[in-house]
Amino acid sequence: GAIGLASGFYQIIVLCGRGLTLNINKSFVSFYQNYNLVQFLSCYMGRDTQKNGS
């Protein structure tokens, strides 16, 4: 199968001694199978999301 790379970010707000801190991190995830995200999650969860939408 093909290897793909998806980029995104995650964020967190933390209460510190001097107030709130917003931390935003860029992340990269590699996919080893030739799936789009919906197909990958469908396979991972063992459900056919394209068939019944849940």
C-alpha cells in the first residue's frame, strides 16, 4: 500500500500561575494504507459509515 502524510494541529488551554496559556502544536500523521480518513475510521471502528451513516 501507499504511504500518505496528513497534517493538522491540536490545541490546549492550560491554567498557569500567571493566567491562561494557549498551546497550539502542528502535527503530522502517516497513513500506510491507501484510505481517505472516512474509510480509515470505518475500517478502524469496524463499521461501514458509507452504508448507513453511523
